[in-house]
Amino acid sequence: MFLLGIVIYLVLIVAVMFMGGYISVFTDIPSLVLIIGALLAVTVSTGSMGLLKYSFKASIKDDYFDKKLNDISIEFLDLLFKSSIGIGIIGFMIGIIIMMHSLSDPVSIGPSFGVAMLVLFYSLLTGFVLILPMKFILKRKSSK
């Protein structure tokens, strides 16, 4: 059900993007690399790659459960969620600084601000669509 929920969420978001007319304005590879790379760095620096793998498996498979790993993974997912929001804010600030640097060119302000917003958008999407549902599933499994 976890994967189905993610797919439904993403289909809805992409549909709304298409309704806006230009899906290309929602794509910025450097912003995506910043979010994914920074979350991977948090995972590696905390030595939590195994917890990330466990979290994905436990979210997908109903019969996959380890009490000790589950409790630690919930804490890790909380850290990852907070990190995704923080990284989004940092990326937004970087984008604003870049935009402020090019204020002499009014034409570049709009696209620069859009890129700054995309980093925040990607971080919120990652946090609320991927990380929080996994954390909820693991919490529910712990309470059984």
C-alpha cells in the first residue's frame, strides 16, 4: 500500500503541474541533486544506510518487522525529515543569494526565484510524500 500511496501522490502532483501548462518549469536537476545528495550525506554520515534499507523494506512488506531496528529507524526517519526541510531552506537561501547577485538584470529575477523555490518544493515533497509516510508505517508496526 505504501508504494501505491506514493504513486497516487506523485500522479496527482504531476497532473496539477500539467494543468499549469508547463511541466518543464518544475524540473531543475541541480536542485534535485542537492536534496538527494544532502539526504544521502546525512544517511552516510550517521551510519544509517542499513536503517534506510530497513525502513523501505518494512514500509513495503507487512510481515517485515524487527522491534529494535524499527524503533531506531523511526528516530532516523525523524532526523531525515527534519534534514530534508533544513536542506530545502538552505537551498532556498542559496537560490535567493544567486538571485540577489543578478538584480541588475530584471529578466533573470523570475527564473532565479523559481529555481530557489524548486529546492524548497523538492525538499517538502521528499519529506511529506516519502519520509513521513514511512515513519507512520513504522510507528504503526511498533504499536501492534
